[in-house]
Amino acid sequence: MSNQWLDIENASQIDNQLMGGKAKKIKKIGINIIDGTIEKIADKDEKRARDVYSFYVDYSKSIANVSKLIKRNGHACYVVGNRRVKDTTLPTDEITKCLFQEHGFKYQNTFVRNIPNKRMPSKNSPTNETGKKAATMNNEYIVIMQKQ
């Protein structure tokens, strides 16, 4: 909405061009934790699996770019959430760790904490079936990596 107020051309299409834009086909990324998670989701919903795949392809590119800028012995600290898609938890903390390790980083630690001032309910009904509820994202994960 704010992009429209700023008169940015094609403001309603920006989300599709940012991280997680739309992929037409899912390919193996080559990282078991990502590929396995996407396969689980694809078994239930191919379209949502493409959305998740698109996000992780872009996320991987982003981490590759950040990795180039961090000097030896420098640190990367990422705050991520492990959201759920089609009743499958996306292990973004572990995925972040794997992606940085591919670029010569050593895992240091992951701190888990409750999300402060959370506005979303702790449970929702993603299937819209009466009585069937699932937990929403209640924790954030601070992944600490060091470039070797």
C-alpha cells in the first residue's frame, strides 16, 4: 500500500518480484533439509510448495551475497522464524545454518526465544475445519555463524 502512495510503478506487483517471487517449476536445490521439506508440502499442495521453493531459492541467493561481504572471522546473525505451511514446519533456522556453511561459515549457536509482543493468536485453523487447530509461530531463532 505504501508503494502505491509513493506512486511506484506497478506497486501491486512488487511482492512477486521480491524474495519469494513465483517459480513455475520446482527443482532440487541440493540441500536435503530444504528439498525434503518442499517435497512434504508438494505432496499436499503443489502451488504452496512452489511458493516455499521460490522463497528458499531467493533466500539462498541473499545469503550468498551477504557471505561475500563478511570478512574472515566476521559474524552473521540472522533472526528467523520457523513458520508452518500445510502442516509442515519450515526449519528456517537449520536451513540458514546449512546455507551459511556452504559459504565457509562455522556454526556458533542458535538462541531461541519467545516472540515478544506477538499479535497473532498462538493457534489458528489453517484448514478451516471446525476444531482442527495448529500452532502458529511462537518462537524466533537467532542463528549465529562465523566466517572461517
